[in-house]
Amino acid sequence: MPHVNMWMSLADARRMLEAEDCPTASSAAASNLAEEEANTIYYLICENPDERDVSMFGPFHCREAFIPTLIRNIEKDAPLGLSMLHDMLCGPIGAQGFIDIRSPISPSGEHHLTVRLEKPENRAVKDALPCPTWTVMQTEIIREGVEAHVMEMELCEAYLKKEDADRRVREVVVEVTQNLGSYGDVLEHADRVIVHVEGDGKKLIWIFPRFDPGEIPES
């Protein structure tokens, strides 16, 4: 199996991952997974401790669809992990077996970029993808001065219509504030609802519908 240079371009990495010496899952394994995940959509969650940030990509309609985004994020933030990613995707079960990857951000290995797969079931969105979607998100934010850092991120549900996502946002706000009790002060903005978790306002929960245009990434 050829070695992947850590500074390899996205196009070169993809060509290598698509090469003949990089087998995909066996037809039997792929068929079994297809049956098990017939209603499944896919998201990539990227956690970067250096930037104290969590980001999300998706939804994708199949496992193969998230591979370019996965390669792009490893290449951009943790290129030392490209060879590890190559070994994972070119193994016996390929993309069908991907769950997560921890890629070193620096040669010291002190910090890692973690990219993990989320697999909620949503048949209506699955059948329509790729297309515009609104995913209701619940994120825990720590505010330090003028900066806000995402500490945790939770996917609530994906929808094909914004009005359905807006309705779910309102439901999640009620659920969150009921759990928080007296600390659940709510501020409504045009694009999100902010719930204060602590009295000093440093810890917040943002609840919002995240729009994704559903465009297929360019090669």
C-alpha cells in the first residue's frame, strides 16, 4: 500500500483512496450495512481543542458522500493523520466501517483533531438528499470576553422545511428551560434562541436550525 504524504493535496488523496489498491467493503458486507442503515443519514462532527471549537458537516445520504469532507478536514487541520485515514478507508471494510478518527494536530501529539460519525435515522430526509435541509442544533457555549467557544454539540432532528425546524426549536427550548429551572433565562434572536445556563451569563445554550444547501462538494 503506498504511503500518503502528509502534505498531499485533497485531489491527490482522493485519487489514492479511489485507486485500485484501496478496496472497498465486500459486496456482502456492503449489502448488510445497506439494509441496516436504509433509513440512516450521516453527519461528521469535528472537535478541535486548539481552537476550542466543534463543527458539524452534513447531512449526507450515504457513507461515500462524506469522504471528501472527511479528507478535507483532516488535510486542513491535522494533515499528520492523512496516512492513518488512508489505512482506515483502504482497510477491509473501508468507509463502511468508519466511526471516528483522532488525528494529531502537531508532531508532539499533545492535541488531536477528532472527527466522529453521527448516524440518526430519518427516512424522509434520507430519500430526499442531496437537497436543502435544516438541522436543529443544541450547542453548549462558554463565553470568555468577546469570544464564544463551542464545548458540546447535539443534533436534535433534521427537516426538509424551515417551519418544521422552527417548531422543533421551540419544543427544545421548552425542554431545556424546564430542566434548568430558575437559570433558564431565554433570549430570542433572528437566527437562534439563547438560554442562559448560569447567572453570570458565561455558560449558554444556543438552539437553532442550521441550514445546509445540500450541494455536492466539488472534486
